[in-house]
Amino acid sequence: MRLKHCFCMLALSVGLAACSTTPIDLPAVSAAGQADALPGKIIWHDLISDTPQETRAFYSGLFNWDFSPLDSLAGNYTLISHDGNYIGGMVDESRLGSSEDISQWVVVIAVTDVTAATAALTAAGGKVFTEPTSLGARGEIAVVADPQGALLALLQTNGEDPADTQDVAANSFLWNELWTENVDAAATFYQRIAPYTVKSFSLISPAGPVPYRVMSAQGRARAGIRSNPVPGMSPTWQSYLSVDSLEQLESVIARVPALGGTVLMPATKRPEGGYVAVIAGPSGAGIALQTWPVEMPTQASFEYGEQ
Amino acid sequence: MLKTLKILRMTLLAAVVGSLSGCNDPHIYGSVGISSGYGGYGGYGRHGGWNSGISTSISVGGRIH
């Protein structure tokens, strides 16, 4: 009788212990003691993929990225590194219980106070999917959407965000751009959650002028906003990877189909200089590729100016 | 008495099993794909808007400086 009683208590204790919240601990996005807070900077990228194994093979094959699974977040998080530096993370969508395909790259914007930023976002019409949540050494994160529906995350690190650099390594993140319906409304919104200054441009293309906004913080251009170029597609943050040359760009594009991806737009000359292409990985998550650096065009028919 | 204790023991075991099956910490992206009222965020590579004429539109933008 006493043995059975003890068994019940032991089973109950085990059950309660298993149900206790498991602390999340992701590595910091920058080395300690070497960086400052840079609110407004896009400091990380997470990839939600419904085909993680194929996606891993895709990016490993194209860019020699390395993928290191972590036990954190119930084992559903993989660190992505390039040339020894962590550049992003990957999440297996099939383990999220999603009722729709949400495969995509998610930009993570640095904020100084994620609770305040989330409150400001809500007041400005944004949506909160995940309230501020501790990620241990990484900081505190909130997963949100802007009023027009673009998904993103806000991250408050421990006051240290990845330092700005002059150069951008090939096959790493070069730029981030919001494709949205109302460009000015979006610029106004993002100024509510981060200390951006906004410059307005009118980029002239053969198809006509394209309104463009550049959001800057700490004196550096942090992201762009433009009208959604894909009719009917939901507003989304579009990330760009750098490639050294047109030759490298074409080489990458040529390998995309064999690795399970799709070339959405082949290498195309940009009015602002250089070339751009858009590809999608096996999950359908899209990413742009842009040659960098670029020389500004001298042709009079391609102009841009500050408004 | 013995029957009551047996019922209590089985009830406790059932409660433990039930609590274990529900012990899944929510993922930070776990709520994104189950929210109603929003269209699909992802998989835009499968979106039909990527026609042959999209290049001119998308080629404008990107990093300028």
C-alpha cells in the first residue's frame, strides 16, 4: 500500500516537472562587449520553412551556409552561419501546427524596449502574434505584423547589437525592403517603433516613377520601402543577399532548380546600377540576390533624387 | 476503502498522463500560422503574380548606397 502511494506521488511529481516551462536560451546575435544598441537596424533573419532538410541542402549548396540544430525552442531552431559568423536561424514550420503555409524569411528589427515597441505597434494598428518573450542570452523578442500585414519580429538585445561594418561579405545579407501597398503609411508606422528618419525618393524606371523610402537610424540606411511590385501578393519584407558580380549571380541562378528551388526573376539590370534576381527555396520562401557594390548609372534616362 | 483508493490512484495517473501530453512549450512563431483573418504570409514563390513582366517592377529598388 505504501509502495503504491509512493509510486503515485512520484508519478505526479514527474508529471508536474515535465510540465514546467522550459527556459529558452538562444545565443546572442553579437559578441559581448563589442557592440552598442542600434535600434532600427535589422540584426537577424529567421527562416520559417516547411521543408527544412531540403532548404538546408539548398542554401548549403548555393552559398556554403552551415546549419547547426539547437535543443532550444523544443528542438525547433537551427542556427545558420556563413564563414564562421551566425547570420540567421531556421524554424521547421511543420512542427508549428500551422494551418497555412507561412514559409518565409522574417526580418528581426532591433529595439531598445520591446515592451514599449510592442505597445506602440499595437496602438498604431499592428498585430502581436507573440508577446515579448525571453530568449535568454539573445534578449527578448516579440513576433508581430505591421498594419498592412507584413510579418516581422522585434528584438531587444542586452544593449548590444551587431556592429555596423563598411563591407558586406558576399553571400550574406545586404539589404531589406518592405514591399507594401501604402508606402507613406508604412514609413509613418515604422517610425513609431524605432528611431528612423525617412528620406523620400522617386526612382525612375522604364515603366515610370516608383516611390521609394529609405529608413535610416544612427546615420546609416537601414531598410527601404517601396510599393508592392507583385500584384496580389500580401505585403512582405523582402531580404537581399549580396553577390560579387553578374557572373556569380548567373552561376547561382543556374544551380537553383537542381537544388529544389525556383527562379522567380532572372538576373535583371537595375536602373540604379548592378543586377538583381529573385529566387525561392524549396519551401517557397523568396529571397533576392543583388550584385554589390554598384556604380551609379550615368545615363540621363535613369534618375533618382531626393524629394 | 480499497476501491476508493484504487479509483483515486487511477485518477492521479490519468491526470499525470494528460498533463504530460499537453506539455509543449509554445514556439515564438507558433501563433503566426493559426491566426484567422490573415492571408497566407509565406510561400510567395508559389504566388501567381510572378509573370514575365515583373522584372521591370522588381528591378527598381534594392540597396542604393
